Amino acid sequence: MDKQITMKIPEGMYRDLREIAKKKGEIHMGKLIRRALDDYIRKNKLKKKKKKII
């Protein structure tokens, strides 16, 4: 089940996200932020796995 969160983001980051949303075809900001967070989490998990191997 998805959880809903509320967060504040810097104005500059919001503008960047709006630009990306326009380039992607006016996708919903919530979906864009979710994709960015998922990507961030996935990359950090990969970094942790690489550190454990070394």
C-alpha cells in the first residue's frame, strides 16, 4: 500500500522538475517526484551493495 507524504522542496528544484515534466509531456508532478525518489533509492542501494563487495 502506498503511503502519502508531504514535503517541502526548494523553489529552484521545483522549477527544474516543472521543466522536466513539460519535456516529458506534462506528466503529473507527483509521478515525476516519485520516479526521482525511486531512482535515488535504487542508486543508493546499488552503492551500498558495491561497498559490501569491496
